[in-house]
Amino acid sequence: MANTHLRFTPARPNPSLRRSFLPLSTMSPSSATKADDLDLPSSSLEIVGARRSLLSRFASLQSPYKAFPVLAWNRHIETIFASFYRSLPDVKLRRECLRTKDDGAVALDWVLGDETQIPFDSPVLILLPGLTGGSGDTYVRHMLLRARNKGWRVVVFNSRGCADSPVTTPKFYSASFTDDLCEVVSHVSARYPKSKLYAVGWSLGANILVRYLGQESHSCVLSGAVSLCNPFNLPIADEDFHKGFNNIYDLALARSLCKIFKKHALLFEGIGGEYNIPMATNARSVRDFDEGLTRVTFGFKSVDDYYYNSSCSRSIKDVSVPLLCIQAENDPIAPSRGIPRQDIEENPNCLLIVTPQGGHLGWVAGPEAPFGCPWTDPVVMEFLEHLHNQRDEITRNANYHSDELCGINQSSDSSITVHIQQ
């Protein structure tokens, strides 16, 4: 809980103000609960986190979670249906290629015209797609459109090689690699210095995002984040990836990785070392691709070493900004048993919602099902708007108190200021 105290130091902005998540009245003892304990219509939701009482305010959670008939009876059907048949919103984008410090490049896709049509200090939302995904994916477009319609500035961070993002060095990206995200956040923050920054990540993008949050911890520039379909524990995800029907997803993702790699294979000619280029080129599983290329690029002794040390479940305890995690109990790619429930429960900045169905990147439920946005989108937007509105209120209050302090008689200690600690 926050404590206020007076301290005699030169007055300056207090970064801890950014860390406020909810008013103190909304805090409650940490433990997992069902939605009916929070006066929500749907008792099928599993909710974990000290700030869970916040959810009872969300209009998007006032109706029970009801998966679309027929599709929801099988997690694979829901996953595949959403991948192939979800509508793709028509949004015109403007691409910016950002050169990174190691001479690589990533592609940032902004909504065309927003540079002049949206107020300069509007909140900015950075979107991180899943493995091999990009701004052309349906789930990304729906979230982009929803945030844009709320007056937010949105940018999609396409990792190296994804969505035709340029590859200029023999290096792609990985579950462990946060350097590019660090540079993207820094770049966006410098361009819009008066804006609050937020981020949403899906699947592997969510893993990278949460690793970044834990890595930056109290120095994090973001004011809040959302993680969706996060694999969290990569050794567990890898183990389940080779079971039954999951082999189909594994093969499909491996083919997508190989396709990206082959476009840039000349960059790896004669590279030597531990690289196994033929294995990466002809990989029939994500694990094969990671063995031949990824784990070598990023300096891991083995694939298992790479997966273990790249799992964002190890970062949850260090997250110091508000983080909402939404998972599906029946997700075939991000297993429920890999969710770090205890660490989420013990971190007052984290909140977890687990839906009974949803598959992977599916969530074919809610008023726009089956072809519209995922069930998660309205929940995500309400969470982000809550954070942003509260920060505006905190900033106004801080400015008000700052003005009051400026009126203190100059004969007193002129360095007095108020600090708020968590």
C-alpha cells in the first residue's frame, strides 16, 4: 500500500506516481477466485491477483462468458476458425523502418494520417504480434481499430523479418530478445514525450513484452501492459507442442519460420560456428529451427537452455507496472499449467483472467462472434482506459499539490516536496 511522507529534497517529478494501479479502496487480499465472488455474471472465469475487484466495474464483464456454439466444443476448431475466418478490418498503415543499434532493422506500422489527426499528447499503444505475426493479422487489426476509435495512437511493432520487415544482418529475433523492444519504446517515447505509453502482446510477443517489463522493472517507461495467450513457461509449451494435434501447429509455424529465413538466407552464407543452416532451412518443427539457428544466434548452449532462460514466467516477480494477463484454460499452445499463478498472485501489479475456452488467439465469444473481434478486446481496452484515466487524475492532483507547495513562504526551506512511495 502507498504511504505518504514529507521529505526535504529539491522538488522534481516523482516516477513512483506512474506505478499507481488502483485506488487503495479497491485492493483486496490476494488469492485466486471465481467471478461470482466479484459480483460478475460469469462464474466460469478464473481470476487471480490482489486487484481483482477492479473487474467488477468493467462493462465488458457484465455479461457471462459465452463461447460461440459449435466452435467452442473443441479448442482446435476454435483456434483454426479464428485464424482463417475472423474478419480483417481495413486499415491504411504507414510504415517506418527503424534502424537498431546492432545495424538491424524493425518495421513500425502506424495508422495513416494519425500524425496530424490525433492530438500530440494522446496515449500511444504499442502492439506486439505472435511468432511470425505482424500488422496484417486479424487479431492485431481488431485491437488496433478499437484503440484507434477510442482516440489512441497505435503502432504495430513488426519484428525482424515479420510482415516483410527488413532483415539487414544475420540475426532475427527470439523469445529472449528484448533489445529491439527497448529501442522501439525509447524511439516512440522520444517522438511523443508528452504521451503515456502502453503495450499489448500476444503469444511470443507477450512473452517478450513480459520479459521486458521484468527486465526494466522500476525503470520501465510503459504505464501499463496486457499479455494475451502467453506461453509463459517455454519448456512446458515445447513439451505440449509435440502432442497429438499440436504437431499440426508446430509444423505450420516451422514452415512460416523457414519461409522468412529463406528470403534472407544469403545473409547466413558461410557463417560457420555452431549454426546448422540445413536444419533451419528444412525445419519441420519450431524446435528444429531453434536448434539450427535461434539458440546459436542468441548464445544459448542448447534449445532447452534457450527455452528455460527465455521463459517470461521468471520475470513476473519483477514487473512493477500494471499488467493484465488473459489466458484460455484450453489453449493448446500456451498451456494453462504453465501460467505462473503464484507469482502473479504475489505481485500486486499483476492481474490474471483465465477463460474456460478460447483456444489459442481464438476467444470466439461475445457480441461480435463469430467473425468479429476476440472476446478479449473490450476487456483489454477497458483496462487500458482505466489506467490512463487514473494517471490523468493522479497527474492533475500532483500538479494541484505542487501549486500549493509553491505558495509556501519563501523564507521556509525552499526544497520541500511530497513523495509517494509504494
